[in-house]
Amino acid sequence: MATVPVYCICRLPYDVTQFMIECDACKDWFHGSCVGVDEDEAPDIDIYHCPNCEKTHGKSTLKKKKSWNKHDTGQSGDVRPVQNGSQVFIKELRSRTFPSSEDVVVKLSGSQMTLDYLEENGFNEPILIQKKDGLGMAMPAPTFYISDVENYVGPDVLVDVVDVTKQTHSQMKLKEFVDYYYSTNRKKVLNVINLEFSDTRMASIVESPQIVRKLSWVENYWPDDALLGKPKVSKYCLICVKDSYTDFHIECGGASVWYHVLKGEKIFFLIKPTSANLSLYERWRSSSNHSEMFFADQVDKCYKCTLKQGQTLFIPSGWINAILTPVDCLAFSGHFVHSMSVEMQMRAYEVEKRLKVASLTPFPNFETACWYVGKYYLERFKGDVEYISCSDCVSSPMHTTVFGLLWIEVISLIYEWPLLLNSNGFG
């Protein structure tokens, strides 16, 4: 029978409610409370050595301090910060160099992107698919364009539009945005990134990758007769003009996301969801002037990944990312939560709740989705005491009834399932 992994000097199992830090020497994880490290201090630590490793590797070291604002003009005097998304910002961003995504992005063929592959290798790093063949994904013909989106979705549908220069949101009819898109004199940079079209005619010609449908909690565990509506997060259309920019963010609910570029190109700036980076992100996002600070300057590495026409990118749970559109672009995407990233989804969702930041692409009823998954596995585990294969269990370490029930208990404590039971009519 498998055993629960234990960590830290206290040798207890992982507890999602407690902050932990990884030792750079022995690679074990330690509760901050056990080793005297506050969560707020972690982002400033460059190399951490646990109490045992300090004896042979020396004490932990701190990072060199970096400037929070982009004021470096080489001149003294009164200097205005650069606003993220502004023309000056975009020009500076285009001229900068970043570590290559080759170091973190896995390249596969469409036929290799399978459940067996993910169970063996995990889904912790972005995956780039050069051609959609083998993904089991349906996309419109290459001749499909913005005017066709209007025809399939409807000219009078209201869409959320981002004014990139100001990083403000407004609404307009899809027809108005299409007219702007085709105009010869665009006075603003406007960006549509959350046109969810699963209830429109366009849903019949766009299908998410097969692996997404196999993994998705919403697709597999949300009952058809549920009192609450199924979250509509699986089919987004992105219509982005040249120089559109979406600032650094974590997907709502810690969801994973897929992108497919039908026309044009997108550039992703990717940051690993380490404990230090997540703490830095929360500090940055809660700052009143975060829109004047380029978050990539606060972390050790931000990777640049260019997604070209016809390519598909899968970004795992928790990855902090920003997106630049260097040329006019039409793309499709979708969000999904799944059983291979339970811990990261929880942590990202907790960050999201603390920040209380409204998102253009929310994950509605996320906690209810967790409840349905927990209810499904609880019913399975209660009557099954035999070994459960990876393809059936909640996540790879949880192979037995004992660990399944433990997982259910953790979820119930975090999300207060009794309250959900009463409010959502579950018995």
C-alpha cells in the first residue's frame, strides 16, 4: 500500500493551508513556521538552505534589491513612470531581450499530447504544439476572419473591450468593434480577449483539444441537471490588433489554458509559479501603482515564447503570464481545471481571493466545480478499496481510498463544503 509523502523537520504530510519553502540543497520542503521563515520574507531569499543543510552548504542568501519602477532614463529630475500598455512601454518591450522559452517549454506533436504522456511526465511546464494535427481539435478554415466571427456570433452581441494604452475596460457591440478593426485609421489600441461563444453558432465549428475535454472537471463532472449553470470557460475568441498587451496575470481558479493562433502571432512572457514568484506576484498586484511596474523585473527569469500562426500552446496551472500581440491576430482559447494540478489550483485560487481582483475571464462557480469532483470521488472511494490506476485517481500520489478521502477532507476544510451544500441544494 502506498504511503503519504511527508515533508519538513516535522515529517508531516503536505498541508495546502500552510506556507512552505524548498531547500535548494536537499530539495525537501519545509513549513515556514517550522524553520522560522515568514511567507512575506520568501521572495527576498535567493538561495534557501534548511537548518540541516546550513551546516554543510552555509546560510541562506538574499537577492539583490531591484528598483520597483521603470524610471531608468539616465537623467536626474522629475521622471514620469511608464504606463504598462502605452506606446512607450510597447516600444521598450519589443526592444528587450528575455531568456528563451526553449529552457521551459516542451515541444510535442499533436499525437503525443495524450493522457498517458501527462500521467508519465506531469503537466507542470508549458507545451507547444507546432501543428494541430493529432490534437483532436476543430478549427475554422484559414480563410475564416473577423467578419465571419461577427456573422457566427451576432453583430449586436456586447463584447468586453480593453483600451490597451489606458488598461481600462468598456463594452461595445461586436459590429462596432469589427468596424474599428477594419478601419484604416485606428486611433486606439483595442483588444477583445474574453468573447466566450459556446452558446453561439460559432461553437459548432470550433472544438477544444481532445486532451482538454478528457481532463476538464467541468466537462466530466458537472451534472446536466445542476441547479447552477455550467461554467462557460471552454471557448474564447481573441481578436487582438497590433500592439495589444495583456499584463501579467494568473488564470482565474488556477485554471490551465490552451491557445491556438488561427491568424497572426502572439508573444507570451512566462514566469514559473514558484512560491517566491507567487508571493512577489501578490505583492505586485496589490500595489496601487502596479500598472507602472513591469512585473518581469521583480523575478529572476521571465521566458519569452512566440506562438506563430497554426501553433497551439498549453499553459499549466499557476503560471504567471503576459501577452503581447505584435501583428493583428485572431486566436481561440479555453480554460480548464483538472486533477493533475489540484494543489496549484488551490493556491492560485487563494491568491485570487485575497487580491479581490475582478477579471475579464472569470471562472464562475469554481468552488462548486470542486464540490462536484469531490462528491464524485468520495462516492467512488467509499466503495472501492482496491488500487486505483493513475487515469482514475485524483492526482498521481493518491492511489488508495485512504488518500482519496484525505484529499476530500482537505478540500472540504478549505472551501467550507457544508455551506456550499446548503446554498446549492445538495443533499
